[in-house]
Amino acid sequence: MDVKGLAENLGLEEDEYLELLELFLETTESNLGKLRTGIDTGDTQEVVASSHSIKGSSANLGLGKIFEVAKGVEEKARQNGLEGAAEAVKFIKEQCDQIAGAIRVI
Amino acid sequence: MLVADDNQTNLFILGHLLDSAGARVELVSEAEKVEDAALSALSKGDSFDLGVLDIQMPVMSGYEVARRFRQNEKLRDLPLLAFSSSTIDGTKKSKEAGFDGFLLKPIRREKLLDMMERLLGKKVEESSIKIGKTTHGLAEGRKQEISTQLTLNEGIKQSVRILLVEDNPVNQKLASKMLTKAGYQVEIANNGQEAVKMYKKSVNGHEGKEVRKEGLGKSETGRYSFIFMDMQMPVMDGLEATKLIRNLECGLWNDLNAEQSEIRNPKSEIIRVPIIAMTANTMEGDREKCLEAGMDDYIPKPIKREVVFDMVEKWVKS
């Protein structure tokens, strides 16, 4: 992952960007938890709120794949749909694990 | 230091000022002799550290002198400060001619010395694009920037207080990092309700007169210069918060009128804080909704540094 490039895009130093990534991983972890609960209980509002949050922060950090998937979940949930949401959670989780793996060896 | 001005009085004053500040100064009153003076000092192994050039000189303008310096390999890197009494395009022309700094006459002693210090230390300080380094710097990206009075006014910058209303912790941190790095004061509200509370607190305790004196963007007494407002937030969203803030301001406005105080500029935004929406919703009509609720402008998300800074500059100046 091109931490340097991503940081530059935002006008930040690498370590500042890494700090934001850590925060992102932390908050996304908790959002994914809420997302799962929302899916399990059919609470689409909860799904909208947590996917919206993931969408917003991933967009700002330039994490395109996560952004796209979170956006899809949010849009569907706004129409009360939850299809594909569970897969999306899994995908986002995997992406986060990858990021965590990458930034912790830098 | 090399100082050039065709006006002997100015030259003398400037020379004296710099001399008293501990600089060794060489004064030149004819523009066409400036380059020779610089070259001659160089050949003696005692080159100048800074050139201060008056712009309006006969025979050859300060711009022309600067251009010549920049074309001369030996003088290319000498920091140059333009000194002008005309505001028209001064910064732009000076920049194009190759100046590193631009100041308008008359200038206070401290300002001049600040600027010199800045230019002398320029090579050390490799800062990224900052607001205050004129819009040209921003618009033209990485081109060399020119220091102006604005750059010097770090004080003004630091007194710009921004209320950032955003629930997402990552975005909060990102935006506040960007802004504080650029020298602004940032305060954070986690949702609309907090924002309204904080805004209320910021305007309370300031009597009308006091507030009027401050003016926008130069707040030192706790008022916000403007607000960046996220739209979708838990507890209270951006639209609702904006409406409440505008209502609050209406109340203040009426209080002021009731006092029969002399209001010099009735249209003044003094009790209307600019609110800039941050929105990911690019759907048609969203912009209108923001404006209807009483917002002044909006930036799309994800937030981009240039867009944020352009916006800050736009609203701080107004």
C-alpha cells in the first residue's frame, strides 16, 4: 500500500497518515460490529449509520475499495435492503486486516 | 544588504533602519547600477544576503532589476524583496519578476524586519502551500511562492477560529490536522447539538459593541470565524443545527436593534457566521437544501486540501 502517496494527497506526513489509519481501523472495527448487529436484527437504520461512517472515513483516506463497498451497503439499506451486506462486512474486515498487516511492518 | 531606491530620503531612512537593526547596508540610488553593485560585492567575496528594491524607479524599474538578477547565474539565488507604493498587481508582478517578498510602503519597522528575517531564513524553511502566501501560490501549485504582508500576519491566521462539526472521528482528525497545520485554531463539535451549544457560548458574553469592533475573521474574543458543518450526523444533523444557529443570530440581531446602537454597516455579517457544508451527497437539490437552511457554501466530500484552503481563504477575507 502506497502510504506515502496517500499521505501526500492529503498534505500529511507519513506518520500522520498512519495515525489516521490506525484510528480508521479502530473505528471501523466498532462500526463493523454495529453493522453485524444491524444485519442480524434487521435494523436498517443502524446499518445505514455504520456503513455511512465507514464510507466517509474511507473516502477521505483514499481507501477506494472499502469506500465503494460501504457505499453500496448504505444505499441499499436506505431502501431497507440488506442483500449482500453480510458479504460486504466480510470484505471490509479482510481489507482492514490487510491494511493492518501492511502498516505494522512499515 | 543591498538597498535600491531612487528617492534619497527613502533610501536614507531605510538604510538607517537596517543599520540600526545591525545589518551592513549598501545604498544604491540608481536602478541601473544595482546589478553591478551586487556583482562587485560578489567578486570581493562579500556577497549580499538580501536585496531590497524599490519598484518605481526611473530608467529601470525594480521588476526589471529583479528579472536581470534572476537571469544572472551568479545572482539567481539572492533573496529579493520588492518595495512598492502601488497595490495594483504588485504581488503578481513581483512574483513574476522573481522577487521572494513583496511589501507595500509605508511599512512599520517591525514588519520590515520580520519580512527580512523570513527571507533570510527562507532556504531553511521549506513549508508547503499555506494560506496567506497569496492566492497565486495556491492557484499555480508548486511554483515558487512569494511572501507578502499576508504571510507576515501569522497573528491574524492564528486568530482565525474554525468550528468543525463532524461526528466521524477519522474525518474529525483529518480535517483538524489539515487546518491546524496551516496555522488555524480549530474546535470540534461531535454533532449539530454540540455545535449549537458551542456557538451560543461563543457569542454570549460579548456585547454588541465589542463584537462589532472585532469584525469577521479577526476574532480574538472567542467568536468563530466560520463553521465547517457535516450534514449527516447523529443526534442533530447539519441542516437542523444551521437553522438553530441562524435563529439564534436573528435574536442577537434584534437585541442589537433594540438597543438602538449605531450600526455602521447594517448588512454586516458580524452576527452571521459563515457556515460551510461538508457533504457527500451530490444529489440534485442537496445544495439548494443547504443554502435554504442558511448555509453559505459547501465543499464536497471526500475533503481535498486545496478545496478546504480555498474555502477558508474565501471566507476569512470576506
